[in-house]
Amino acid sequence: MRKAILAVVVIAVAVSLAGCEPTAPIPTPAPSDIVGAWHHGSDTVTINADGTFGIRDMPKGVIEQAAVPLGGAPTGALEQITGTWSIGSGGTDVGGAPGVQLEFQSPATIGYNNGLTLIVAAAEPLQLYVTLGRPDSGVRYTFSKK
């Protein structure tokens, strides 16, 4: 009998907590909100109104979304990349949050990657980020507009 009561309580708590997750979608930003220079330290992603972008000094580990140890930083050569961008979905790993999809042109690939999606954070001011390591790691490499 105690096990049955405990099971009911556990299920009730689980259902209650599941309802606490925010359900409001992150609004998709306008292209004018995305255009500009985005920085993480000395890394710069410049997103232009003509649909092109440039990356300066981004560690290869960010592009590969490599896991980093707690308190660590991404490693690898500092990459310079140009290409085109569009606004789309950040994918199911981030609940379908909007993302800025970067398609590489020069160079066409970095490792196995021919592009990178910067996820739009629901924050004021607007931020873009890449998750490092597993999608559920919670380790974000965040860019702010300046």
C-alpha cells in the first residue's frame, strides 16, 4: 500500500514540475536586429545587411562545438571565415528556438562543418550563442552585439 501511495505522489510531483517549463516561444528576430558586429572577447562575427557574414578569430573548437572542461575554453586554430547567413530554426535540441544559420563559403568547410548555427537567446539585449559539447551540456559560447 505504501508503495502505491509513493508511486502516486512521485507521478503527481513529476506532472506538476513538467508544467513549470515555459511554453512561450522565443520570438524570431527581424534581420535588422541581427545585422551588426557580435563579440565574444576578441572573436567577432560581423553580420551584414546584404546577407553575408565574416568571422574573425574564432577558435576551431567553437565551430566544431567541441566539449570543454568545466571552466575551460574552446581550443584550436583561430579561424577566419566568410559566407552567407539566414534566419531559421536552431533545431530541436534547443526547442526550435530561432537561429542565425551561417553557411561557409571561404573556406567551404572547417573540419566536417560547412556551416554553424548561432542560437538566438531570449534576452534583452539580444544575444547569440553556440552550445559547446552535448546539446544538454548547458555550456554556451555567447556573443553580444556592440
